[in-house]
Amino acid sequence: MDAAVLFSGGKDSALAALVLDRFYDVTLVTGTFGITDDWRHARTAAARLDYPFRTVDLDPAVADDAVERMRSDGYPRNGIQRVHEHALERVAACDVTAVADGTRRDDRVPTVDRPTARSLEDRHGVDYLAPLAGFGRGAVDRLVDAHLDVRAGPSEAVGRADYEAELRARLADRAGPDAVESVFPAHEQTVVRGRQAGGASGDTPK
């Protein structure tokens, strides 16, 4: 069975892939609007994790809609949620058994509620998997420390390939750099540099 894991190059989606590795043939998938080439950071991280990698094209109109929501709201939550659901739709439309993401129990955004998950499954004939849905932040951090080599830093500096990078770029084009700073709070992100030394390629956390 094959599973396409939405992959940002960060620790959560990487850990989700490791959890699923025992049960599925995992491919890491990054959605791109074509606004930037930040998806290449995810490709590098996927290679270091020794997983196949691909990109899927996202609709630029969705990015525009998300940016307008962010400008109106003054914060990124609803825009990022919109993009995440769109990316799940695009990946679910590929020829896969399952689509997965790295959403955790305590995440505020993005999240996938039960009706959304059931609708995705019913319409596309796939399984939606959230392998970290029962994991809190502390558990995720401990598993990451044990199994992954990560670099942490400001989101614009570490080389991430999540939706935020392209949405920041589109927002800057539309409203200027000051709008980006006002909408997106400063926060630290992670990017995966590989597996911890000594871990076998097939090792998964239990």
C-alpha cells in the first residue's frame, strides 16, 4: 500500500512518515503554487531521509484567496487552513491508497476534523491518515530528538517548503513586506537534515 505524506521538510511531517513507514510505501509530497522554488528544500530533506519525493501543483487562485483572508483577518490561521485542505484534495486525487499529514493533537492550524476527513475519503476513495493526531508536542519533540537530525530557526531562515513561504511571498507582492510582518507572528521553524546517526533506514518509533 502506498501513502503520500504532505511534506514541508519539517519535523512533524518527517516524523509522520517514519511512523507510517512500517505499514506503507511512503512518498513525500510537497504542494507548490509556483510562486517560489522553496519546494527544493523539501526535496533535499526527503533525499536525506531516503524517501521518494514529488511535487503537486496547487491552484494559484487558492493562494490569492488565502492571502486576502490573511489581510482581512490580520493573522494567518484561516488562510493556512484553506491551503492545507486544498493540498489534501490535490494529493488525494493522485493514484494513492492513503494521504497523510503531520498534524498533531495540539495543533491549532492546520487541522482536519472528522467530517472533512470522511468527505475526502468518500470523494476520492483514499484513506486519510494523521499518524501524529494522538501525539502532544512533548511526545513529538522527544521522538524527533531520538530519530531525526533537525535545524531550528526563524521560518524565513531555515529553508522550509511549507505553504507559509509561498504565502509570505504572495502577501509581500500584494501588500509589501510590512504586511508580512504584521500578519505572520515571529516563530521558530525546523527543517530536517536527516535521520539520527546510527538509526537504520527502516527504523520507526514505537
